[in-house]
Amino acid sequence: MKKTLLLLTATSSLLLAAYTAHTAKITPAVKKRVLKGGSWHRGCPVPLSNLRYLTMTYRGFDGRDHRGEMIVHASVAQEITQIFGELYRSDYPIRKMRLVSDYRASDFASIEADNTSAFNCRAVTGGTKWSNHSYGKAIDINPLENPYISRSGKIAHKRSLQYRIRKHKSSASTDRAVIVKGDTIVHLFKQKGWRWGGDWHSIKDYQHFDKPVRK
Ligand SMILES: [Zn+2]
């Protein structure tokens, strides 16, 4: 009896847990962080006025709720908060969700921290064109568990080597964070017209989702 009661309590607290998201224009405080960190500068293809600062609840690797932050293009802000609401409800775990400016706008450093992030005014990996991240229309999710694999098969982050073979091996958070074809997360993004880097043929970018940008 006692066991049942405990179980009920646990269930009801799960039901009470709620996802909330907030969308705001880039405030002076956020602007200061973005400029100092170097994720936006003059010459970037999108002005700060076309970007939005989101705060969203996410399920951490520790199974608890956390508050994350993300900058995206204003035109995708609503669908992104919806997608992350669904991810939360599907119990998809996220390691960390902070602005890439907290990592001096270094994609490498943000990946090393296994940080989930979107906007970063930078060139595409291994090229010179603006990445869709520069438009706030690309998101990298749990990048250590979902590596970028180059044409020649190279993985730049040592801790990602174990994730070359794509499959869910256990129910551990790190394993459930692995994005595999057919997963709910892939479906959620595609439903809103986003592409997944895991579908690409020449390179694989399992962490990457983006919305086509007219450049
Ligand atoms: Zn990306």
C-alpha cells in the first residue's frame, strides 16, 4: 500500500511538472553578452532586431527540469518553443542550453561543453559561406552525443568517437540523447519544415537541424 502511494505521488509530481517558454526581443543585457562573446558583429547577415531570445524548460541529463536559453530568428521562435515543448513532454534529455557567446562564440568550445545552441554568426564548418546558424535558423542538439562526421570520416571531439555507430544502447540519458533516424525529435523538426544533418550523404551532422535560408 505504501509503495502504491509513493508511486502515485511520484506520478502526480511528474504530471504537475510543466513546460514553460518565454520569447523576448534582444534586451540590452543580452545584446551586451552577444557582443562581448562575439557571436554577433557588424556585417552579420541578420540584425539583432530580427532575432529573439528564448528561455525554455528542458529535461536535464539528471532527470530534473532546468531553464535553458537560446537565440533564434524571430520567424521560427514560435515553432521552436513548440518543438522544445514536445521534446520536454517526450522526456528527451538535454545536457545544457546556453548562449554560444558564453563560449566566446567558439563552436568547438560549445561542443566540448555538450551545449545545445542555435544562433552564432559564423561560416559553415569547413567553408566560407554563412552557416544557417548565422540566421538563427539552425540548432545543434547535444553535440557530443551527436557528432559532425566529415567526408573523410573524421570526428573532431574525442568524447564523440563512441557515438560514431548510431544506435540507442541503454536507457541512460547520454544514450537517449543520441539522435537516430525515426526518433521523435527528427519527426518533430521535419513536421515544421526543418532538415536534419543525419540525413546528409557526403557529411553527417547528427546534432544539426536547420530551416532552409534564402541567401
Ligand atoms: Zn549546426
